[in-house]
Amino acid sequence: MALGSTGLVRDDKTTGKSGLLVVKSNSTLAAEKAKAEQEAKNNQNTPLLVGLAADLTQKWEVAKTARTSIEQRLLDCLRRRQGEYSPEKMASIKATGGSEVFMMLTSIKCRAAESWINDILFPAGDRCWEAEPTPIPDMDPEIRQELAQAVAQEAMMWMQQNGIQLPPEIVQQRMKMAEEEIATRLEKMSRETAEKMAKKIDDQFTEGKWEEAMRELVKNTVTFPTAFIKGPVVRKRKSLKWMQDGNGKWIPKVASVLRPEYYAPSPFDLYFSPSSKNVQDGYLFERHRLRRKDILAMKGVPGYDSGAIDAVLSQYGMGGLRNWLTGDQQRAELEGRPNEWLGQTDTIDALEYWGSASGRHLLDWGMDPAKVPDPNMEYEVNCWKIGSYVIKAVLNESPTGERPYDQCSFEDVPGSIWGKSVPELMADVQDVCNAAARSLVNNMAVSSGPQIEVHTDRLAIGEDISNVTPFRIWQTLSDPNGGTNNPAVRFNYPQSIADQLMKVYEFFSTLADEYTNIPKYSYGDNKGAPGTASGLSMLMSSAARGIKQVIANLDNPIEGTVRRTYIHNMLFDEDESIKGDLSVSAKGARSMVAKEQQMVRRQEFLQTTNNPTDLQIMGLEGRAMLLREAVKSFEINVDDVIPDREKLQEQMQQAMQAEMQQQQQAAMQGGQAGPAPGGSRNLDQAGNPAGGTDTRLIRQAA
């Protein structure tokens, strides 16, 4: 490294290039920073961004006001799952004194439902979605035209060689045969393309943490009135790769790559227009809490204004930007961040807007007329606003105008974006059980010892009324009224009603099973469950009807994220071999639940038929077929456990030959005296032991 006249000259030995590092004074850096901020502000003063910022501010105030009642529902659901009373309820309990116990029934039901759903949605070694070619792949009109020309030339050559013109029906038949052949090839190509696209999406889901987002969605679904998932969202991330240098040494290489990601935003962070019925209706805001590195990662991502991002970092990068809203502190405490307000300088609040805007407004705001061909149409836009800066303002890139959000509720409410959650469905039961438990604890405390009534004027001087011990001797004075049945100290024992309160608690806790369709025996509590496996299976099948609807609701976000990822790949992926006319969908809740129940039935059938009579009827091959189907659901290789048909037949023939050799040896030892006990049996015309297995059937089956 050497010092030059204009600065520091650096020799880069890694690349073999020389770079120039210019030394600047603090005043020069401050002047350049001020110039960049002024340019960003000037850009923000364009008619487009000024009008857009004003419109976003107005809509944000409306959406924020409309969310007031929903905010209390969200907080109440979170409290019930966490096992905490609301501040108002806790104040009332403390005013009357006694126990503050909170029975965790809601938490148990939520965790049971979450585990049950995850077991069905994420089976081992299988996807809960699929990508398939369309039933009839579309044939390119150009291919059809070329095919018609080829058939016409073939007919003309036939006429030239044979001097006879082919009848039109023969030409049409030949054309039909050629189309069927090409359709078969197209179908095969479509299946290969679908498999490549499925692998691509699967890889993107792994890198973009799709399954983690789905599991968070399931958790929010059982906890809150409505849960949400978002994706794909293109983000710039650092990717680590290992490369070999000239000496063969492995060195790390970090590069920034753009990749789609997925996450489940908290219901606390989404705000909708008052008339919204779903995430695609009206408009919505998502509130983000970002750090400097999150905002820096937006630079270079298509659609973001790097100048505005620099201005945001310059203005809010050190002091932060936090707009505290109603319920933020209560939410932070329930989520385990009671001192979050201390770190408000570390985060910057951002508003992301998704909604429609009329073409006329976009033109008035100064948008390029080429992007707004019809002023009377509605155009979907996506905008990001931090403080007074709009860092992103683009048209929705989706061909259908779909927003990258999906929603799901444990129980839908028609016509509303907000459904009902497990804590809300069993709210009354939880409240009654809490009241019964508090009364039970209070009654047990009161009835655990005597209530003492003392006439203090009849106690001897120095007697301590707070000292109640066994074999205590009380020094008292005589009754001034001369009574003999009026002791100075009386012991009264309050009545215990623990049995009645426990019955009340058990009755209402059982109602929680019916209100939520999550019975106790679904998570291991065998109380009230039948004693046989078939009886328990029948009850589980009946209970699964309720969970089926929940999983059917989850099909929408699964299919939505897969479909949008497929569209993203069709638009932006450079690999043409994965592109085609495909149909992507979730596998279906009912089929997955039925598959789980089928596995239970198969296990029961295996146990029922595990006897000599049924084994003789179905044979070893039939038994092996059942075992292979049962093993498929495990994370093991079926061929390592169950032999295939040819190997099984070979084992059966070897066993039969060994048996026949034993019989022949026994017959030879028995001589002419006839077969000894356990010796050989008579053979039929086919050479098989009489009453034994017919090898002709095995050969015929093979």
C-alpha cells in the first residue's frame, strides 16, 4: 500500500487490480450527505409521490380507526392462550381478594389442535401440495399448422407414387393419428416439466423457509380470529459458497442474491379497510418494524428507491422511528417483551400498502401514461412509506393483480375477514372453569381451619389472640352477665363444598371438547375414551370431521403460495425447461385426513388377520402386499424390510423344496412299513404333497 498525491493507492492482490481510495474531509462528507438528502427530498416532492403520500396517510388513519375493536379481540385471545386475565378482570378479582388462579384449558386445546393439524399437513417424506400438467396440454397453433402441411405433403407424395388420390377421410384419419401421437409426446413432456417445476418450488420453499411460515400460520390460526401468510417476497440475502483457489484451498465466498421468501405476519400488524371481506378486497396495510440492516437489504431490489432509502437511514437511522399505537405495550408484555420501549431507537416503523387506485388518479399524480392505458380502470399498486418518504411505488407485478397474502381461520365467519379462534369458541367455558377453580381454592383455604370468635374483654391481660397452637390454654375472665354457656373463645368450622365445585368444573371442562371439536383423547387423555382400539378409532374418525374443515381452510394459503411461486418462476426464472402449462394445488384436506384414517384402518386389519386361517386364505404374497402398504408411511425404504414378489416366490419355493426333502428323507428312513409319524405324505399327480401348496399356482402367478 503506497501513498499517492490524491489519496491512498491500494494494490488488490486477490484480483490483481489496483483501486483508488480517496481521502475526504468531514466537511466534504457532510456536504455530499446534505446534497444527497436534498436530492431525495426533491424526488419526494414530485406530484406522483406527494399525491400518493397524502392518499396513503388518509387511508392509514381510516384503517387504524377501524381496527380498534379487533385489537381487543386479538389481545383477549393471546391472554387466554397465555393464561392471563385482562387488567380489568384482574382488578376485579383483587378487589374481592382470594385466589388469582387461571386454568390453562385454552392453552391445552390450542396446543392439541396445532399438533394435530401439523401431523396431517406435514407428513414425513411427502408434500402437502402438487404440481401437475393440465389434463389436455394445449397444442401450439403453429405446431398444428405445420402438422397439417406435413400430412398434406405426405398425401401428395402418395398420389405421385401411386397415381391415386387419397380419399379425404383417409387424410383426416392420418391427421388425427398424428395429432394423437404429438399429444402423447406433449403429455409426457408436460409431466417431466411439472416434476422439474415441483422440484424448483420445493427448493425455493426450503431456502425461503416456507414450512416455518406455514407452522407459524397454523399456530396463529388456532390462537387468533384470523391468521395470514405472505409470499413469495423477493429479498436480498447473503449466500455463502465455498470455492477453491489456485492452490486448491477452499475459501468462503459471500455474494448477495435475490430469492423469494415466506413468512406469517402477526395479525396485530395487518390493518384493513372497514369494508374488506378478505385480503384481496378493499385495501390493506402491513406495519413493519425494521432495523437498519433490513432497510439496507432493500437497496438494489427492483422497485425500491435507493435515494429515498438513504434519506430514511440518514434521518431515522440513529434515533429510530416508532409510532406507538393502542395495545402495543400490552402486546409486547404478552409476547415476552415488557421493556420493548427501551429499545425504540433500534427500530424504524414502515407501512406497506396494497390496494387499488384509479387510472385517473395515477395520471393526475404524474405516473407514466404508458403504464396507465385506461384512466377509468382500477390498478393494483404496492407502496412503502417510512415517515414522510415513499421508498417504493409500483404497480402490482402479478398478471392477475393478486396480492401476496392469504388468510385462514379456525372457523370462518361469512362476509367478514375475521373468523373465530379456539380461545373465542371456548371463552365462556374458560371463564366458568376459572370461576369454579377460584371458588374451589378459596373454599379450600377457608374450610381448612376454624374461624375463631373471641370476646377480647374476657381475655386475661397478655393473651395473644393471634397465637393459635395445639393444646393452647386460654386464660379468660368470667362472664359479667353470669352466663355459663357463653365461652370467651369459640371455634366455627366453615363448610367445605369442594365436591360440588369440582363437579361444576368437570362438567364445563368437558363442554370444551364439544365447543372446539378437540376431544381429550385426541391428545392422550384416556378418560372417557373406549377401551378398545376400534372404538377409539371410531371416535377419532368422528372428531376428525371438525378438524377437516380447519385443514380445508388451510388449503387456501397452501395453494395460494404455491400458485404465486409458480407464476413468479414463469415470469422471472431463466430456466425455460421448468416452464409449462401446469396446474398447482393443495392435495386436499379430506384426502389427507382420509389417508391418515386409512393408515389406522390398515393397522387394525393387519392385527385382525394375523392368524393361521386368514394367512392361509390370503397367502404370503397377500400378507406381504399389506405390509408394504403399511411400511410406506414410515421414513424407511420398503425394499429393505419387505422382499419384492420375485424374491418372495423364490423364498417360498426354497421352503417347499426343503420341506419335500425332509419328507423324502423321513420316507426312506421309514422303509416299506409305511410313513412314520411326521414322515412323508402322499403326492398328487403334479408332484405336490397331498393337501399341500400347489406349485402350479405359484408358477402361474409368476
